[in-house]
Amino acid sequence: MKNKKTRLSAKLLIMLVALELIAFSLNMFFEPHSIAAGGATGIAILLQAGWKIPTFISVLVINIVMLVLAYLHLDRQTTVKLALGSFMLPLLLYITPVYNLIPNSRVLSIIVGSVIFGIGLAILYTLNMSSGGTTVPPMIIHKNFGIDKYISLFIIDALVCLGNIALTDIVSFLLAVMSVGISSLSIKGFGIIHARRLAQA
């Protein structure tokens, strides 16, 4: 029993670190340059850029709506897993200061932020956890129609990236697309390293 509690505590701590990496990347690299690279956080950055709505509020509202959908359409265990990340990420976005760490280069800022963001997501995936948000609709679509979750998620991220054109400029859109690619490579790279370590253990 003690070992089980220790493992659970360690998992929650690692999850907290992963979520903070995501919050750090958003507040230090993406929001200062108004780059929305998909997901609920991307929508929140668009709302902040267009209407000055704090990102943590937008993410919280979106996550609550997605949790309701998860409760109605998905199983209870999945909803519980989504709930923790759904509430913790907005909190971390709130307490993590917004600061432009690389003010003189949008490109470098987005590259660094994308790598950190991707590592945070990769850690969550290895824990079989989630930050909630727009990961929910693909799950529901997959359950009801059998469409691959990654296809639905790609479409959602693409629509969010297109929002950069409407609210900022074409350069922001291109940087957002680049960010999605870099984050995906970071996730795959982390996954390969994690798989090798498991094989060697």
C-alpha cells in the first residue's frame, strides 16, 4: 500500500512538472509574441490578442466545457484523468508570470518554446494523462465514428493556427505551423528515448 501511494505521489509530481513546462512555454515564449499554435491554449492566446482576455481564464472555461462533454460522451475513468490536468494547467498559467525571455527574435522564441511545450506534452503522454482542452473532441469523434484521433486533432490545430491570420498576421500563422511541427518532433524524440530506457531497464 505504501509503495502504491509513493508511486501515485511520484506520478502526480511528474505530471505537475509537465504541466508547468507547458505553462512556462506559453507564458514565456508564445503569449508575448501572440503565437497561437493549436489547442485550447492557442485559442486562449488568440482571445488574449484580440480581446485581452487573460489566457488562464479562457483555458479554464474551455477545459470545463470539454470536461462536461467528456462526462457526457466518454467513460468515467477518462473524465477523471482529464479533470486533474484541466484544472491544474489554468492555475499554473495564472501563477507563472508572462515574460518575454527572447524579445529580439520571434523565430528563436517559438523554436525554444515549442521544444519545451513538446517535452511537457510528451511527459503527460508517457503518464497516460492529459491537460484536457481540445484533446476531448477527437476522443469523442473516435468513439462514435472511428476516425483516428490524430486526424481530428490535426484539423482542430490547423483551424487554430489559421486564427493567427485573422487576429495577427501571416508571419504568426507560419510560426504557429512551424511550432506544431517542432512540438511533434519533440514528442516523438522524447517517446523514442523513453522507450529505449524502458527496454534497457
